[in-house]
Amino acid sequence: MVLASMDVVCSGVVLLMILATAPVAIAGTESAVNLEAEALLKSGWWGVNTTARNVSAHCQWPGIICNDAGSVTEILLPNYGILDDLTNFCFSSFPNLVRLDLSGNALDGAIPHQIGALTKITYLNLSSNHLREIGQLKSLIELKLSGNQFYGGIPPTLGHLSKLASLDLSDNALDGAIPHQIGALSKLTYLTLSSNHLRGELPFSLVNLTQLAELHVSSNIIKGFIPSFIGNLTNLVTLYLRYNNFWGRIPPTLGQLSNLDSLDLSNNHFSALPSSLGHLTKLISLSGAKNQIHGSVPPEIGNLKNLKYLNLAFNYLTGQIPSTLGNLTALTSLILSSNQISCSIPLELFNIPFLEFLDISSNQIIGPIPIQFGDDIIKSEWYHLTLNLSYNTLSGTVPSSLLRLGDVDLSYNALEGELPCDLVNKFGSERFAGNPDLRYTSTLCGASPPVMKNHRHHPPYYIIGLGVSLLVFSITGGLVIYIFCFKKVKVEPIDNKHGDIFRIWNYDGHMAYEDIIKATNDFDVSYCIGTGGCGSVYRVQLPSGKVVALKKLHCLDGENPNYDKSFRNEAEMLSKIRHRNIVKLFGFCLHKRCMFLIYEYMDKGSLFCILRDETEAVELDWIKRVNLIKGIASALSYLHYDCDPPIIHRDVSSNNILLNSQLEATLSDFGTARILELDSSNQTVIAGTFGYIAPELAYTMVVTEKSDVYSFGVVVLETLFGKHPREFLSSFSSQPNEPIMLKDLLDARLPPPTNALVVQNVVVATALALDCVNANPKCRPTMQQVVNQFEVGRREATEPLHTIAVNQPVSPVLSLRDQSCADGTSSSSTINEFHVDISAILPSSNFSFHVSS
């Protein structure tokens, strides 16, 4: 009873205390809310915004979200134009803050330690600012600060973060040695220090990181041997040491890393490969390219049954390709180019069923091309294979069955005999150049001697003979010109009305014009297959049976000097251009009644139409789409860099990309093209197709090659998405917080790509396209860079497609963000901000750090 009475008394006292303190708690809550409002006002971040002058209505300010009690829970001000030192903001005034997004501003200084007191915060995005100091972030489990401007040495005090499991300091300007205190982080599973200026050697203390699964120190200036203790880190799954100054032999202890699936040692100074690499049976990707590796390829590599990518290019490897490589049944890419490998191609390579890229160019390979390259294709996936055997000493004939491959380069060997015309037409004559005894005589291929000429070495008698021939030709040509020009001799056209009419177009076009009139029934509309800004396009079957495309200026266009200039401009440029991905000009007519151009006919029509046809869009699979993108990139690079003076297309669009029966793409319609004089501003009227025109042309009127780059980026996205990306570009520019998954953007009419190399190409194409549509033309890559990046990106490992977001980085090579723009600004685009999720845990809270390059 006494105890019961005491309980009643205590309960009453407690109740009175609660009632007495309730007003105090309410007052405290109101006071805290007022402090939050005052802190927001004091920051000055909302400027003179009318709404922001009312402190009592701070929950209605732009980017502010409050709970029911009026306390701030979210501050979301991405790309708000804030120029301030981050330490000037009083973070401690917001105890209930859950989400903070200040990305894309101009915030400077250190990350303040007050952020560590925000125990409820779950999302923090400080990406794309100018933060320079790491600051004091305690009790973290995951710390990722990639892509800022941190400089100086890595703070040794990081070694005090004993709970840290993930540390990402990549893409900054950190220098000095890796502090040995890093070895105190015994719980680390992920460590990336890539893309800094770190020097010295790997510290011995790393031996303590026995739980480490991923180690990335690529793109630094780290030197010395790989320490043998690295073999003790048996939980390693990924080891990236590329682009450093490591030297010496690769330690045999590397073979103890039984869980390793990705190993990149490229771009260093290693001298030898250990046979113990054959113990890494889980390895999927192995690159040792661009080192100083001597000796032969270890045959033990044939034990790596899961290996998909093997690159040992640009070394000093000798001997023969080991036959054991035929055991690599999962391999998709084998690159052994630019070595000193000899002997013949081992037949065991044909046991690799899914090989898609084989490059053993620039070696000393001898013997014939194995017939299996063609015969076994039907039984496997080799019809996708890209085969590069150039710059070797291969002999014998060229098998016609190579036609089934995706791409072939046999240039500069010792091949001989008759070359099948189909191979020349599909792959281009340049892929067979430098084989002096290789001939083709078919009229469908053209003249063989100039194409097959060996450019390596010519004996003296050859040079003398060539000089005499040129002298005789010059004298004869001079006499002909003299007769034609000064004697006024009238030349009659070749009387070959129903033959190959292209032979007479260098005259007055009279007979060609008559044939065209007859073949089109005087340009009847039933033969018209398209209409553009300058003319109409007709499908024409000539008397010889050959089908061509004819572009005729609209009625009376010839009387308009602008149309006449457009016609002459296109004819002049196309007559000089030689590229497999640019439409071929067969001839032209300057008849007094009209003017027209004769092109190669492309059976499948335009990319625009194909993507909008349900059946044809499915036929254009991922491999064909990637090849199409690469082809157009190559064509534009050719126009910008291989033509003198450079040429700007000015109307790159899916309507002006034509496909043949094999769905190979060519760039067409140069009616609006302009020669780019290097000392000219190219100010002109806007030309192009709506939806593909670079945004700066709306206000600058200055056309540069970067205008084509923007249009190309739009076409790439359209090709991958199956429709014009206008909605995507509009929504993407708003910098959404949630990741945009690539798999959700790809053309749903096709099954998602599953082949690793195809996924790789799709990811690279997407990332480069996003660089190309950068709002700042000075930050866009050049087309030459785009072409090069396709090659570099193909060598990089890619995550599974379902994990890739277009607003998150996939690989350092997938964009040109590390390059500075021409105006000195960062090359990060306002439209393609790549985000890196960063996770960290503070005491009794889940903390998500979101920082990107």
C-alpha cells in the first residue's frame, strides 16, 4: 500500500511537471523556427526576392520545404547562382534538416564541420562547386568527395576515421605521397584516389587493408615497383593502376588475388608478365597495354575461362600467339597489336565462339589468312567480328568469306591474287592498300593499281619509271589542253546513250539529260522520293539498269543566285570528298533547263524514316546503330579535319543520314554546307533543321564546327532512344535529383543489349552524345576527339546496363570532362552534370553525400 501511494504521488508530480513545461517546449519550438528563418535571411542567398523578405513565411521561399511544425527539413537550391563561402551558412541552425542540395553553384571554401552535427540529414549534394578543403567530417562510414578542387596533400588525419569503409577522393588536384595513415583504415573496402597528382610509392601500410575489395590509383604519378605484399589483399576484386610510373616486373604474388575480376596495369613501364596470372580464374578484364613488356604471352593466360577482355598492345612481346588462348571461350576482345609477335595465326583462336574484336596488327605475323575466318562464322557469333591484321607479313589470297565479318583491315601485308569486289565495296579499298600483288579488275571496283599501291618502299627503278611517266603525261596533257582551249575544237560526246552515262558528264550533259528525262518521265512526281529546302530527290533507273538518286533544284531555282550557289557549292565539295560514310557523287548536270546531282542510291532511305517504322527500327539492331553512329562521327571528323579548308555541314540531322541495304550510314545533303575559312567568323543566316540546331546560333549567328558537334549529339541520342530526344534534353537540363536510368531511355522496341561489348559501345555513345550537346560550344568535344574516345571507351570496363544512370559517371573515359573549355571554364556541361552518389554515416544517422565531377 505504501508503494502504491508513492506511485500515485510520483505520477501526479510528473504530470504537473509535464503541464508546467509544455508552454516552455512550445516556446522553444517557436524560438528554433525563428532562428532558422533568421539564418536563411542572414545568408543572403535569396537576394531581393520579394517572397524572401517575409521572414514569417520562410517555408514559402524558393527551395525551402518545412514540416508541420514549420521547421526546415529541405533546402534545395541547385543551379541557383549562389556565390559564397560555404562556411558562412549557419548549418547548426537546422537540426531537422534531411535534404540539402547546393549543387551547380559557385560555393567556395571548406566543407564546414557543422554539417557533421546534422544528425538527421540523409542527402547532401555539393557537386560542381569550388570546394577546396575536406574539413573535419567525423564518424563517417562512406566519404566521397570526387570532382571538386581539393589540392595539397591528403590529410593524415583521415587515418582517424576508423569506421570508414569507402573513401573516394578521385578527380581532384591532390598531390604529394599517399599518407601511411591510410593503412589505419582497416575497415576500408573501397579506396579510389584516381585522377590526382599523387607521387611517391604505394605505402607499405596498405598491407593492413585486408578487407579492401577495390583499389583505384589510376592517373597519378606514382612510381616504383608494385609491392609484393599486394598479394595479401586477397579480397581485392578490382585493381586499377593504369597511367602511372610503375616499373619493373609485375610481382608473381599478384596471382594470389583469387577474387580479382578486373586488372588494369596499362600505361606504365612494366617489363614482364608473370605466369602466375593464370591463377586468376575469376578475371574478366586484363589490360597490360602500353608498357615495356618483353618475352612471350604467358600460355597460362589460357586458364582464365571467364576472361572477356585481353589487351596487351604496344609492348615488346615476341614469339607466337599461344594456342591456349583458344580456351578463352568467354573472350570478346583480343588486342595484341603493336608488338613483335611472329609465326602464323593459331587455328585454336577459332574455338572462341563470341569473339567480336581481334586486333593483331603491326606485328610480324606470317602465313596465309586461315580460311576458318570465313567458314566457321556461320556456326558462331563471328559475323560481328572486327578483324585487324594490317601491317604484318601475311601472304596468300584473301578469302571471299571474310565478307561475312563486321569489319576487316588487311592493309600493308604481302597478300596477292584477285581481290573479290564485294570486299572492296563493303570495307573500302583502303583496307587492302599496301599489298602490291593484290589485284581487282572488275569495273564495279574501279582501277586497281592506284589503290593497291604499296606505300612502304619503292626501288630506284620504280621511282625513275614513275618520273618518266609523269613527264610524258604532263607533255601530253599540255598538248590536249592547248588543242581544246586555243584551237576551239568542238568535242562530241561519246555516243553511248544506253551505256554508262557517267562517262560523258564531263562534257555538256546533253545525253545524260535526255536519259534522265526519259527515266523519270520528265520528272514525274511518281518518281519523287523526297523534298528538301533546295530541291527534290528522285529515284532513277538508268538504261544500264543502275539505280541512282537524283537531286534536282526546284522549278526556277536556277534563276535564283542563292540556289545556284547552293548547287555549285554541293557539287564542288562532293566531287572532292572520298569517305565511305559520305554519300558518293557520281556526276552532275549544268543543263540550261535545270541543274541536278546524281548520287549513289541508298535503298533504305533516311534514318529519320527508319526510326519511325516499327519493322525497320527493329531491323536496325544495337550493333548496327552503334556502327551507324561511329560512321557518322568518322564522316564529320573527316570534313572538319581532313578537308582543306575544313567543311562545316550545318544540317546534320536524321533526315540527312541515309542507309543502304546493309543499313550502313552515309551523310548527305551539303546544300547548306560552308567552307570553314580558319580566319573567318562564318556569320550567316541560320541553316539547319529545327531540333538539331545548336542553341548558340539563335543569338550569335556564328557557325563553327561545334555546331555540327551539337547536331551530331542530338542524332546519337535519337538513334539510341528511337525518337527525337527533345523531351529528355528539356527534363535533363533541370538537374533531377533522382537518377535517370539509361535502360529506361533506350529504344524499347529492341531488347536491351546484353553483350558486354555492345553495352560498352552504347554507354560510350550516350556519354559522348551528352558531351556534344553541352550548352557551351567551347566545352563540346571536337569530332576528332569523339572518334578517338570511341576507341578509348571500348577498352574500359563497364558496369551492367541496369545499374547505369545517365546523370552518374560510368567510367572516366566516357566524357571529356577532365578537359578545360576553350574559354578556361570547366568542361562540365550544365545539361549533363554527372553525379556520383556518396554515402556516409554519422552517429545514429544515415548520411548520403552526393558529389560529382
